[in-house]
Amino acid sequence: MASESQEDLVVRLAEESRRFDTTGKDPERNCWLAVHQHAHGVLPSEYDIREVPEALYLAVLACRLEGN
């Protein structure tokens, strides 16, 4: 199986971020949640302070905002 390209990953995560819109339509928060889940395998807990890859987060957010 071919690995996912960076562009495809960004688009997929931007799309996945939309599922969090049911809890609040905040693209920044929802993109962060999607990238956190991708990077760490789980959604963050209340006190989760693990960082996410900033460049990936910004690319996902830009993709999400472009597609609005």
C-alpha cells in the first residue's frame, strides 16, 4: 500500500476536523483536535499538554479555511 502524501494527509485531516463541528464551529480548535488525534492516536484529555506538529496544524487549518 502506498503511503499517503503530505497533501493528501492535510486534506484528509481538514475533512476530519469537520466532525468536531458538532461540539463547536471553531476551525482552529477542530483542526487542532484532528492533528492531535493523528499525531498521538487519541483525542486530548482535559489536561493533555502534548504538542502537535505546528507546520501540519497550520497546513490543515489553511486547507480547512480555503474550503470553508
